[in-house]
Amino acid sequence: MYVPPAFAEDRPEVLAALIAAHPLATLISHGRDGLTANLIPMQLDPAAQVLRAHLARANPQLDDLRAGGAVLAVFQGLQAYVSPGWYASKAEHGRVVPTWNYLTVQVRGVPRILDDADWLHAQVSSLTDTHEAGASVPWAVTDAPPAFVAAQLRGIVGLEVPVARLQGKWKASQNRPPDDRAGVIAGLAERGDPMAGVVPAP
């Protein structure tokens, strides 16, 4: 990933927070048929430095994953179009163009496939509990009949990706002068875009 110094983000806790807030990763692998990409909800275990997930047993990407080549998981956070009309420098010299601000994390590693019912039950339960936490009446895996859950688990396989490289990019107008950043914040705020809170204050 191309990361100019102004946009580099390498604080582990910040990267982990983005993954937790935006867990639907694009999982990219390369195999016999070329590149393959699927959207897979993933969880990062920061202590173990591993991503965990599950895939449908029928997913052909499993052939790539079993082959042992490295994969790339891309997590996309907030993103927003930035109008050059928001820049103070537009009135000064006019040498401005549109751009896009965005937050993203990329994780690289060599995958491991797990075909263990207890591991899968724990992973599916953890994923469910995390995303049901805000519900007034959270659903749990144990709410479904055990035989039904067992049958569902037979249709999936587990995935772990030990983190070989974790890289973040926070493109949030840091490279613009203070007056331009103020204009970007105002423009984003006017349309109610949460990206306004990410742009550094002038």
C-alpha cells in the first residue's frame, strides 16, 4: 500500500480499533486461478496477533488458503469525498483538485485452516456476542437448538491469519495547510459526515 509519511498510522491500538469497528474485511488470496477476493467478517486478537474468521466449506477460496500462500485482509474505515471548494487556498491561487479522505488497515499473513467443531463454536460465538452486545435482547448461539448449530458448523471451516504485517493509512487532509483543513472540517460537518471528526484541527 502506498503510504506517504503524512498519512502513516502505526499505533497498534488505533489499528485494532478500526478493525473492531469495521470488521468486514476483503480477504484477498492468489492461487491457481489468479486473484480471489471475498468479504469475510474477521476478529483481531491483539494479544495473540492473529485474525480469526470462518468461511463456507463450499467457498472455492479455501483452495488458495489451504495452499499456504500469503493473504491480504483489507479493512475499510470511514471515507469521504473532499471538495476543492472547501479549501481556503482555492480563493488564493486556485491550484486545487478534489481528493478522497479515508482510513484503512491492511493485514498480511499466511493462513491456517481449522476444521474443529469446538474452535468453530467458540469463534462463531465470539463474533456473535461482539455484534449482539448493543442489542436490547442479544441473540446468542446457544439460543438455537444444539442439533441445528452442529449442522451449521459442519458447513463452515475456521481461518486464522497470524499477523506478519499490520499497516494503516489515515488520509485525513494532514498534508493541507491549517486554513484548508478548517474548510474540510466545515464542509464535512455541514453534510453530517463523521470524517469531519478525523481531520486534524488547524
